Amino acid sequence: MDIRVKFGLKIRELRLKAGLSQEKLAHEADLDRTYIPGIEKGDRNVSLLVIEKLAKAFSVEPKELLDF
């Protein structure tokens, strides 16, 4: 499985566990609301800065987002 798909599945898992909508996660991470669906589908090749923003939004270390 492509790493982008694995990453997207992890983000979706964490988002659902946190009870966040895609729009709310985007707001918390200071990302455009249309960006999260692309991440979750594995369409986006996210940067380290985006990983950091998502980690902060989930209150986890960035490495936890890469623990597939």
C-alpha cells in the first residue's frame, strides 16, 4: 500500500477517534478545509510542515502520525 494511503488512513482513524469533522480538523490544524479529504484519500503528498500542524491539532508527537 502506498505510504500516502497509509498516512491518510491514520489521519482518518485519529480524526474519528477525536470526534472531529474534516472541517474542524482543518480549522484546528490551520489548513484549508478541502485539504483534509485529499490527505485521507491518499491523494496528497503532505510536507513536514503539514505533518507538524496535524500532530499539534491531535496533541500528539509527529512520529505518531507515521506509526501505521
